[in-house]
Amino acid sequence: MALNQSFSEALLAWYDNNRRSLPWRGSRDPYVIWVSEIIFQQTRISQGTSYFLRFMERFPDIHALASADEEEVLKVWQGLGYYSRARNMHFTARFLEKTNKGRFPEDHAQITALKGIGDYTASCITSICFSHPDAAVDGNVFRVLSRVRADATPINSSPAHRIFKEYASGLIDPARPGDFNEAMMDLGAMVCTPTSPGCRECPVSGFCEAFRRGEQASFPVKTRIERRKPVEINYVMIESGSRIMIRKRRGPGIWKGLYDLPEIPVPAGEPVSTLLHPLTHRDLLIRFYKTGYVPAETAAEPDVQWIDKSELGEYPFPKPVADFLDREC
């Protein structure tokens, strides 16, 4: 029996009895799979499931998402971070509604040509929804395969995706490609965990070179990333009775289209709150100040406005700003 067949048979037999119960599991609707994969690209399932359910309740299909305005989409997305994902989804929904009557294409290349969709998400859609033997490789799959192969290629290096995609493509079951991809994800999440993997319970430990050597802890390999100097943001909370001044962010940036507070260029006195907010490519050191005084240059900014504090829930804010306002207002 070929290695790929033996591996996939063992994996799928385990998956049939141990698969996670997730709200989107069992769906073959490309929209549902797309939304779930975009949300969970940077969010743990335990943290993001409520956001997925909320998003699907408000936007149950592409037509509903395409018909909404961007500010509403960002408000529903609030708390998930990485707001470019929400903007890209909104753009793609409108594009598909306009060009293809709201239907997803079945071809991998056509799907990756859509804004905000990369190889991994496209592979999930083509395999789960259209039964194409297209291996989906994410962090869990990197970890499983690096141990199975005892491959020391750093998983955060440029060649890693191509190398591990080839490995997965050689193992995928063409009769059940969607189940295979989901099984690999579940195996990495439930058994082949980053620390203390459950190798004795692993259905594919007999194929695992790292397990054979007793070197599971040595894989996967990652190159060391230098510590980053944080970008500083100094917000000022300006109040007048029950009103508060907010600002709409425009121009480029991850928080484009969201609302926040006016900024001051340098720290002023003691902040009422300070936090370090990590992002993918940089960290933000955010300080919050309070004042009842409105600087003339702030009042003259075109994108600031006064609202009643009771209206704050109607506006989409970045999570650190939303959390601060929740505490203070």
C-alpha cells in the first residue's frame, strides 16, 4: 500500500471519530467556508466563534454582505482586528455580486485572483466545496508535516510554503480532499500541538520521523525574529458634558474607515492608560490622555466630530480604543 494512501486512510479514520464540532463544519457553501477561513486566519477558534456567528447572522450570504455599507461591516467586525480582512471581504462580495451573480468561481487561480484571498483560503474552498484535490497548508499543517518529515526548513522562511504544500499534495486523498484538509487542521489543533503533543494517541505516529527519533520538540523550526521597536500613538479623550470628540480615520493604514480619538504628537502629563498592542508587522505603544480642553488644531481637523457618549456603540473602533472607551464611558 502506498505511503500517501496509508497515511490518509489512518488520518481520515481518526477524523471520522474525532472531528471537532464547529458551526461551519459540514457546509459546502463557498461563502460560509470563505467567511470562516478569513475570520480564523488570525483568530483562535475559541475566541472567534462568537464573531463568526454574529457575522453570519448579519450577513448570511454574499448578497447581504455586498449590500451593506463599509462602516456597518467594520462595526460587525469590531474586536477581530486586522480590519483590512473585512474591507477586502466587502470588496470581493460586491465584485462577485456584480460580475458573477454572487457565485464563487470553482477554479483555484480565479479564486486567488479575488481581493484578500490567498492560496490557503482558496484551497479550503476548492477542496471542501468543490472536491478538488487541493492541499490547504496553514500553521497546523506546517507543524504536522515538519514533524512527519523531520524537516528543518524554517516554517517562517520563504521556501516553506512551497515545500510543505508539495508534501501535503502528495498525501491528500483525492476522494475526500476537503475532509483530508480539515483532518490535518484538527490533528494539528488537537493532537500534534505546539507543546506536549499527544504522540501516543496520534493516528499517523507510525509515519512520523520526528516521533521515531524522539525529536518532536525540535520541530517545527522557526528563524528568530528581532524584537521590534513599537510605534507610539498618543490619544486624547476630549469630553464636554455627555459629549465626546471622535475622529474618522481616512487614507492608508490598517484602521482605515474606523473611528478613534484625536491624537497629540507628544505625550502630555500622565496617561490614564497605557498598553502595548501587537500587530503582525509592528507593535503599537498606545497612551490615552484625558482633557476638557479642545486644542485649536484639533477642532479644525475635518474628520473630527462631537457625539453623545450614548452613541459610541454605533461606531466601529479599533479594539484597543473600543476597550478604553468601554471602561471610561
